[in-house]
Amino acid sequence: MTDSYMPWVSNSWMFDYECPRMFKYKRIDKADPDTPPSPNCVVGSAVHEAIHQMYVSQDFTLGFLFRIWPVVLREQMESYSVSETQYFATFLKEGEKLLAKFHSMAKDKGLLVDPIYTEKKLQYIVKSPAGNKYMVVCYLDLVVRPEGTDEIWIVDFKTGSTVPSQAATNSESQATFYSLGLRLVEKITESKVVFMYIRKGKWRYTARGDQEYQDLIKDIDEQQSKINNGEFEPSYSLCHICLYKDKCKMEDKAKDIPGLDPGWFK
């Protein structure tokens, strides 16, 4: 890797490589998806935006969230090219439930206060022991000092249905990207990373230190080495969210992979 070439990396960059073939389609080939993202993605994006607007306005009432919700939802549906006629009423009710749940959870933890940052973009450079440099980019949903505490929380809002175990949370690279970025860019050396699983009303807490930072940089280096070496064999581990199923199926068919269930991609 030359000094002039600096790959841009992120948590999603690492996640996508869990299936190297999907990574190649998406990030190397920049192929068009076989199908558009699920319409349900719009609800999560819209909920994030509504919460962001709440923190910007510093109107921490549930009434404020409910007032802006229809407007935010319509804007997000338009950006995703999702049919308002088909989905608006369903998404409106679903989002109201999520926002009410968020407000209750945030109030309980003292998070309805003036934030340190909301929707904060962090961009920083890391250098591996091998001398390789990487530009890291991440976005923090919320950085806040909970009311009545001296702690600083990096809060990430999750609107999906899956809540990982604490062990999985402790090894999650996303938390390391966030914590390292806050340390390097904002010089905030002590923070707690908090994942807020709104739909399920659950919390996961974790923290990071020097060892986790070193491990992350090592993992980045190893992944980039595999990419440089053209290692893009499929793992089929992300088929449930992959937008390139037809393309992948055709590539397997062309290679005549034996024993592959032809219905795996459904």
C-alpha cells in the first residue's frame, strides 16, 4: 500500500465483508442492486431524523416528536422512493409507537437534555503497525451527558427487532470505531457506548480501551490485505439482507457449484 493511497473504512465496510462477494458487488464493482432496499428501512431512517430534530430544537416533549413525525416520514419516503399511498398509514402508526418508546426510555435514563453532539460525523486517520494508513468515517447518533451524572454516553439508536447478547456487544466493532473516533477527534478519552434497542425496550452498554483500539486496527489491516489479494469468495452469511441475490445466483450457476441448494437465495 503506497503512502498516497489511503482506503476509507467504516463499520459498515467491515460488516459488508462478512460476505466477501457481497462486499465486491457493492463496494468494488458498485453494481446496481437486483432489488431496492426494503420499504421498512424508511421507518428507521425517519425515526433517527425525528430524534435528531428533537435534540436540535431542544424541545424534549413527546408532543414535539408527534407533531414533526408525519412531515419527517413523508420526506424520508420520498427520498427512498417509497409509495406513500401504499405504506404511509402503516409507517405512521409504527413510527409513533417507536417514538413513544424512545421518549420513555430516554426520559428514564436522563437523556432528554441538551446534547454534546447529535448526528456527529467523525473522520480520522489510523496507522497500523505495518505502516498502512486508513481514513475512518463514522456517524454518532448522540453524544450526551445523562442528567445527574458525570458520564459521557455515545448513544446509538437501533430500531430493528434483534437484540444481541452482552458478549456480542462487547466485541462489536461499531462501538470501537465510535469510542476511538471520539478520543482522537474530540479528545474525549472516557466514554461509554450505549446501544438503545427502541423496539424491544432494551439497552446494551460497553466501553473500549487501548487493547480494543489496537485489535480494531489489526482487523482493518487484515481485511484490506484480503481485499488487495482479491479474496471475494462468498460466505452466504448475509443473504437475508443482500440486495444482489440474483447476481450471486447467476455467478454460482456459471461456476456450476455442486450441491448448492437452488433456493438458498429466497
